[in-house]
Amino acid sequence: MASTSDPSRTLAGILDAAARGVFPPPDGTTTVVPQPGHRDAGVIAFTAHSVVFTDEDPRWVRATLDALGGDPLAATMNPRFLTALLDRTGRTTDTIDLLTVATALPGGPDPALALREIDDPDHPRVARARLRRDDVRVWACEGGGVLVVGRGVAGRWEAAIEVDEDARHRGLGRALASAARHLVPDGDVVWAQQSPGNARSVRVFQAAGFRPVGSEALFLAPRPVLGAPR
């Protein structure tokens, strides 16, 4: 498979364009760009075009993809390629997510949602967000819902929600996802990832106006061991 690398492009630029509906050409190739920072590496697959963001040698990326054979359109999300890249970088990953985006909405969230900003670093959703995002803010609402917004990959705004099991099927998840669109600056966009197998979450975000743009596998840097020498 022939891959291309355009070092003049950045991941932030590619994401900004995709949020506007301008995608890389569907030509079956792969663009390799540098990581936007130490924390974030991975793969985004758009329609018939993938983007690998890594500080590894692009020649190694291309050679590894070429060695796979098979369908070039699926090569970057092939478990063999992802495993090879994980092994080479010493990183870990959780899953391949559906990547979605929505434009900001003017005004504040629906007052009926009664969001209140909280500081709860022990909440599992909050702890997970702080490993992956900067400038994390957290809101809770009556009925058992949590909304997290922060700066994630390449500085993009990202949202995540959590709804208690006994509060589901009442529209709370959709209300929280919609609220995220009011909590980022006007004129910006907010991104969200959902595991494709979590059909309920996929439906919630799409009902709130989030559009699918591709799939994404994020590679997490090893967490430092407390007390270990630097």
C-alpha cells in the first residue's frame, strides 16, 4: 500500500478542517503527522484516508502498513498494525472509538438541567478525563448525571458524560451532551468519542447534534510511577 506523509500539515489543522466538513482526500492513503504533544498519539481513520499522529519515523509507519497486505483502506485500524505501533511506542490503548463533533451553541445550557460545577477528582469519569485532557471542568445535575469538558487531542474541546443507571431512558444523557455545546466558546466546536459497541451512547450524542467524522484509536503514554527517578 502506498502511503503519503505531508509534514507541512498538523493534526490540529486536519481536525479543524474535518469539523467544517472538509476531509482528507478519499484516496486510500495514509498521512503521517507529528504528535501534537507527548501525551497524544494514535490513529484517526476518515473515509478512505487515515491519519497517524506519532513521533515515530514515518518510514517505519509506511513499511509496517505495506507489510500487512490486505485491504489498504482498513490497514491503519488493523489490530496487527495497532499492536505493532503500541509495542514500538510502549503505549497502551483502550478501544477504537467513533469520533464525533458538534458546533457550539449560543447561550447557556437549559436552566431546567440545573447544572452545578463541582470539584470531584475521585469520580471515575473525572479521573479518567484528567489523564487525557487539560483544563478539565465538571458539572453535575440532579437525577444522577455528570458532564466533563476539557482540552484533549491537539487542544480540541472534548466532552464526556455519565448517567447513573437508574436515571437512564429519561433523556438526561441527551440533555447533558447538548449542554456541552453551550459550554465551549461561541464559534468553536466540541468533540466526543463513543465506543461503537455502546449503541446507547452513540444514539445520545447523535440526538444531541454530534456528527460522526471517523474512528479514532488513542495511544496513552505510560503513567509515571510515584517516587521513581526521573
